[in-house]
Amino acid sequence: MSTGGNRWVRLGGCVALLAALAVSGCGSGAQTSAPSPASSGAATSAATAPMAAATVEVKDMKFSPDAITVTSGGTVTWKFEDRYPHAVQGIGDSAMGIDSPIFNQGEWSHTFTVPGTYRYMCPLHPDMHGTVTVQ
């Protein structure tokens, strides 16, 4: 019976170690997802620093990059370069107005003036989605 008890003690120790590492911020410091509106700008890496303008490629059935950050007043341009037709359509009330025509080739831009997080998708391919964070 003590063997089972030791297993739980070791498991608890592993969980505590993992929690401590997570709290201490162990890692490269690079963010892999869009920052939340409440996050501090001090921890923002160069890869996710807000830009005045950004370009998203629509190619090979995906948006690339699928998460970007722009400054308030910044413009995002979607460049369509695929053999399949695509469009950009906002998801939710805050994304109203994000509604491009359908393209195979060409580009479409939208200027974001209000800070927040805007989700979008391709209405023809619902698995294609992205996020614009405006700071």
C-alpha cells in the first residue's frame, strides 16, 4: 500500500514542479497566440508588436499569419493567391464591416480604428479563420 502512496506523492511533486515552471514564465518569451486586450505591452515580443499595417496571405487554404496585431488606425491587407476562391468575413458583432468580396487573386484591405480583438473566417471554407488584435 505504501507503493501506491509514494506514487501519489511523486505525482503531486511533478504537478507542483510543472505549476512552478508555468508561474515563473520558463520559456522563450515568444507568444504563439494573439495577446489578450488586458495583457501588458511590456511582455510583447517583436513578432507580435503592433504594426501600423500588416499583410495576410490567403494561399494554400489558409490565412498566414492567422493572428496579427496592429495599432489603432492600422490597416490589414489580405492578399489572395490561391486556385480556390476565398473571402474574409468577420465573426461576431465587433467584426461587422469585415466582409470582402470573393477572390482567387487580388487583395482587399480593412482599417481598424477601435481597439479590440476581431475574429474572421473564410465563409466558403469555415476551417480557415484568423484574428486581428487592435491595440
